Amino acid sequence: MYVISGVLNTSLAGVSEIINERKKNLLLEVVREQIAGGAHCIALNCGTHITTEVEDMEWLVKTIHGELEIPICIDSPNALVQEVGLKNNKCGRALVDSITLEQSRINAITPLVKKYNAKVIVLLHDESGMPKNSEERLALLPKLETVVQEFDLQKADIFIDSLVFPLAVNTENSNIYLASVQEARKRYPGYQYCCGLDNISFGLPQQELLNIAMLGMLVGIKQEAVIIKLTPAVVAFMHTMQGLSGLDVDMKKYLQAFRSKKLEVLR
């Protein structure tokens, strides 16, 4: 599974302070910790910084890629923010998070995906609003197929986000998500799948426990990618589930994690 770290988001405690005060060393320390935890990519979100989002994104990308080699995921609906992030990317192909299937978002951001040879996350909603069930999500896939053809995109470069909504709103939301991904694979092969996993636990106690359980369910359906905050417990369970799913040959990474004391999360 391709792991996108979601810790650098200005809606989370302490992140705005790092950015506002340009704390380079602390920023790099956070990124290094996520890499050590198994992150393959780092998501960057300055969305609460309405008046400085462009400048803040530029500083984040330049600072990280001035010292570290890790792909970036630029999380913003703002085309100016996306372009400054893509323009300053120095490590492989960036990931654009995201476009929706709203025509205005398609027109603003998809040309940047092409211009900078980026990969992209596509959210399954459009002008009609957020989908309530699996069928409403699946009904949007023909529109995505049209976008792929119009902009000459490669399906393998597209991560579909079938939208994880909180269990606190509807206890069927995890089942709705899983069913929509599995059915979408059958009807429209060739795409990859990703989601903001932490949304599932919003508003509930013991969120980390719910996130880990949801992660196990996503591994079970062989989802390709996930955006998640890599805590020590999440890292430990990720090593465990990689082994259980057969992706860790001879359990080598699991044993390495054990020797590095990354599995000591249960009391």
C-alpha cells in the first residue's frame, strides 16, 4: 500500500506554528519521522491559511526538497497553490489532491496535472453535491471516463477517492465506501484507489483505534493508497497487516520493525 502521510495539515495542532514561524528544523524533523514510519509520500495542506496559502506551500515544498527526497501530495482546491507546489517539486512525480468532477475544478486543475506530469486524486462528487450511497458514487464514473479521454490522462495515474465519511454521521459509511470501491473496480478497471482514512473516526472517541481497524479493511480489499497520520500504533499495525496480506515476503520487514522496537505498542 502506498502510504501518504497526512500530518502536515494546518488544521492540526502545531502545524500552523511551524509554517508561520518558518521553523525549518522542526518541519524536517516531522517529515523524517514520517519517512521512518513508512511514509512513501507527504501530503501538504495549508488550507486554513487563506491569505498566505500560496507562499506557505512554496516554502513547504522548497524546504522539504532542499533536504529530503520524498514525493509530495499537494492538497488544495486552489489552482495557484497547486501550480506553485508543482513548479517547485524536485522529487519525482507529485500527486495532486485533488480534482472533483465539478466542471470548474476540472477546468482549473486538470491542465496543471498534464503540464507537470503529475498523478492525481479524483473525488467522486460534482455540482449535484456529496453522494449519499454507493450508486451515487458509481454514477459519476462515466463523467470521469470523459475527463480521462478529453485530457488524455492515463488511468494508472489516477487515484479515485470514493469518499470516506464519518461513522458518527452514519454507521454504514465504512460499508458504503468499501462496497463502492469493490464495485467500481468491476465496472471501470484500470484506476487506483485512495482515501483520507482518518475521516472515518471524526467526532468519535478512540479515533486511532477506529483508523487502524479501517486500515485493516482497506488492506483486505487491496486498496492501493491511503492518506493517514502515521502514529507509532498505526506504523506497528501497518507492518502487521502487510505481513498478514502476503506483501511482506518471509516477514522480513516485520522482523526488522520488531528489532527496531517499532512493534511495542501493546501493553
